[in-house]
Amino acid sequence: MNISELNAIAKAMVAKGKGLIAMDESSPTIAKRFKQYGIDNSEENRRAYRELILATPDLNKYISGAILYDETIRQKTKDGVLFAQYMQKLGIIPGIKVDAGAKDHAGFPNEKVTEGLDGLRERLKEYYGMGARFAKWRAVITIGPGTPSTGNIEANAHALARYSALCQEAGIVPIVEPEVLIDGAHTLEQCYDATVTTLRAVFRQLAEQRVAYEGTILKASMVISGLEAKPRAGVNEVADATVRCLLNTVPAALPGVVFLSGGQGNEEATAHLNAMNARHPKLPWPLSFSYSRALQQPVMDTWRGSPAKAAEAQKQLQRRARFNALAATGTYQPQMEREAA
């Protein structure tokens, strides 16, 4: 493990005015999304869609890295160039999702634990050889009656730490993603408590597994009201609560924090990130984005499997990527949405 090299990669991932695009949908997930739009879920359509994203003009102005799925990192452009090599030429860092998904946690009703540690050392070695320089592992934490439980939080935190240690051993920067789900009617305060407890457990486990904070990125969920909560907290409330949570849990040595959109609307996710950076400009780490649906939904809405719509779909991605890049510096304005439209 070379900490200085890991630190350099991590810093490049959160370079000023840039963020990550998560295009690591598993096979079942992308199948569901294609079905919603009546798109044939063929390997070629999946390849064409991912090339559409990566070939978007000027994407590298706003996107520092892209999280790929196992199928995607093995795919090529229509000209026969492996996606990872294509990204490297553009200055976009290839990343890879390595967990095997969240499964029911035995003995813990309504909670899940993420699997995928078996054989991970060998898989990481292969992915490094294919060009991946960072990885992602997602855990899910549920807020509800009796949840999250201490046992579930600790199990997920331990798995995140084991994964992170293996990543750093392989020369790969780990993204740790303990997502506190937005589903439910919980309040902002309940989300804050669950998130603080989860992050404290995660960083304690990272330390116990001798993971170098300097070579690690946190992918955090925002402290936000549940989707069914009435009323829901406003943009500034979410921004302030999220920053307070991070200041109370995240080591200053961490190179950066990126946020997942986690069920938020496209503009909502951008506004929340912007408010954090605009209202709290002097933090120990940069705050950026690692969005999936909040970047891709307008693309899918436009493309719908039609090659004739590819250029217009790329314009939609470029637009959302630019707005989120501005939000990462606190300079996004909501009226930009109307002006661009």
C-alpha cells in the first residue's frame, strides 16, 4: 500500500468543481430501468447506453471519475476501445462497484447486510489490472420501528472496513458508502441520529482494520426527512444538519466527501449540495457528488433506446453535470434550470 499514491487519486476524485457519476447499476437494476422505458435489455443496448454517457462532450470538465459495473468495465466503445482505457484518455478515473448487494440480515428483521468479501482480494487485483483506481461498496441502513439496530450497523461497518483494507492493499481507493435510506416518514432529527451513529461506527471500524483515512473517500447520504414525512425539512435545514453531522463524525484527514442522491429529485439533490458549500465554505474536506439517477434520469428520459436521440440525451447529461459541478463550489443558482431549459 502506497498511501501517497492513494491520497493523490482520492484528491483527484474530489478536485475542485468536479464529482463522480455512478453508472454501476447491477444487471437487475438496469433491466428495471430499461423496462420502464420499453428498452430491450440486450447487452448491446447496455453497452450503447454506457458509451453514450462516457462519450458526452465536455464530460471531463465536470466529472472526475465514473463508477462502473463488472459488465461495463469489460465492455468497449463501438470503435473497440475498452471503456476504462477510453476514460483514461479523457482524464476520467475508472472506478468499480465490488459489493455483491445488500441481503437480509439473519436475526435482524427489516435490515440488510452487504455481502461480497469472499474472493474480493483476487477480484480487486484483476480490476486494478483493467485500470480501476477506486472502488465502491454500499451498505444500507434503514430507519424504522426498532431500526437501525446496533448489530446491523456494526456488521455493515465491519464489512466496509474489511473491504477498504483490501482495496488499499491492491492500490485502489475505497469509497465507503453507508447509505441511510430516505424511505419512510422519519424526521430530520431521526435521520441525524441514525447517520451520526452509523458514521461513528464506520470510522471506528476503519481505524481498527488499519485503513488509511488519507486514501479513503466517504460517500454519504444527506441528513434529510423521509420521503413520506410531512412537512419535510427545507434546503437550508438539510444542508446545515448534514454539515453538522459530518463535522461530528468525519476525520479531517479524509480527502473528501461525495454525496449520493438517494431518492431525491434531480434539482433537489443539486440544491442541497450547493447550500452546503455556499453556507459552509470552510470545511476540513471538499463536499462533492457521486450521483446516479440524479444525473442519469434526464438522459434516460430523452434517449429511450433511440440512437437518433443520443446527442440530445448527452446534452441533458452535460447540463446536469455542469449544475452539480457548480453546486460543488457553491455557485449554482436555481434560475439556471429555467434559463437552460
